[in-house]
Amino acid sequence: MIGAMGLCGSNTGALSDEDSAIGLALVDVATISLLHEQALRESTLVNDQLQRALNSRVLIEQAKAVIAQMNGVDMNEAFARLARYARPDHLNLREPSGKIVEGSLAL
């Protein structure tokens, strides 16, 4: 169940067949609108999460390149150094990667 809808009229008693059909049509439209809005909200949330993940991955790759260039190591070793730095303090790799790319942290 998504919600409830009350129908009021000027006459007492049951709704006519036509009024009932119109009421059901309104309920259907409202339900579709609510479901569409929910799907759009969920889609936006997933898109935002994917964009953040992509941005983090790009930043980590940039940091690996800086580490590799500054230390004359390959990308695997650069990643290992980044991970070793982040692991003891339970840091997300994005945090030190940002500092490395901006030049305030050298590994």
C-alpha cells in the first residue's frame, strides 16, 4: 500500500459507478506519479554514488602517478605505498590521494 485517498461528495450514500471509476483513475494517476518520483530519486542517488566513485578513482590514479613519478616506481608499487599509508589510520584512499595531488603530502 502506498497511501490512502478519501473522496467526499455533497450527497450521502455510495458513489455512483462513474464517480467510483473517476476516483480509481485519480488513485492510479497519483500512484504512478509517486512511483515515478521514487524511481527518479533512487536513480539520482545511484548516479551520484557512481559519480563519486569515479571521481575517487580518478584522484587515486592521479596520486599513483605522482607517487610513481616522484619515486621512480611502477604503478603497482605506487598503489601499495598509498595503501600502506592509509591502512594504519583506516583512511579512505581518497583522503591521502587528494593531498598527494595537491602537493601537501609526499610518499
